[in-house]
Amino acid sequence: MKYKVLLVDDEEIMLKYLSRFLIKRGFDISTAMNGSEALEKIKQQDFITVLLDVLMPGMDGIETLREIKKIKPMTEVIMLTGHASVQVAVKGMKLGAFDYIMKPFDQDELITKLRMACEKRIFNEKGIDFVNIPEMTSNNST
């Protein structure tokens, strides 16, 4: 299954890099350059997860997150932030973001968090409590 993810960042280079990187890893990617464009796409399509930059001109990541949660509360959001805005990312988590990732980011960490957010959304839609799912890496053989 290809997870449908929306990337939101005002830096075109970052969007192109992330798009190529995530498409190669099996994600179905759409992009938006700002919060308003992201909200329009979210109204039209059902994204499992949104990877959202915190610092953007106009509607910032926190305001965009609030609106995403009003429009599609089940959509998981991962905040993408530089070290100077960690407090803002933590605020985002209090507003319902799944997690945050620091720029520059570790590629493996990004993929892991993105997959976890996508799986949480799918489990939630099926009424399964994501918190009580055993980790995929645990060895349960007896």
C-alpha cells in the first residue's frame, strides 16, 4: 500500500528533494508551497499524513495544523522544524501533531516517523488502539 502524504514547505528545493526521496521509498506524494495551498488540497483529497514545515510566511505551520485538524481531524501531521523552533513544534504536538522532526533531519528517522504516523492513521480508522500495538521490531516467537 502506498501511503498518501502531503509535503508542505515554502522552500522549493526542500519540496523537490523530499518528494524524490519519499517517492523512491514508496510514498504517494503531493506538495504545497504554503498553508493556504495545503488546506485547499486537504479539502479535495484524503492524505494519510502531512509533513508540515513550521516556519512559513503567511499562514505558519501552527496555524495550518489547527486548520488541518478542523477539516480532517484524523489526518496525522508531522512538524518539520529547525532547532530554533523546537518549542513551536512541541506546541504543535499539544495541538494534535503526531511528532516533529528537526532540520537537518536523519533520513532513517524521517522514514520511521512517517511510516508510524501513516500506520497510526490506518489503525485509528479501523478502531484499533495504536498505542497498544506491539512494536514491529519486537520478536514474539515462542
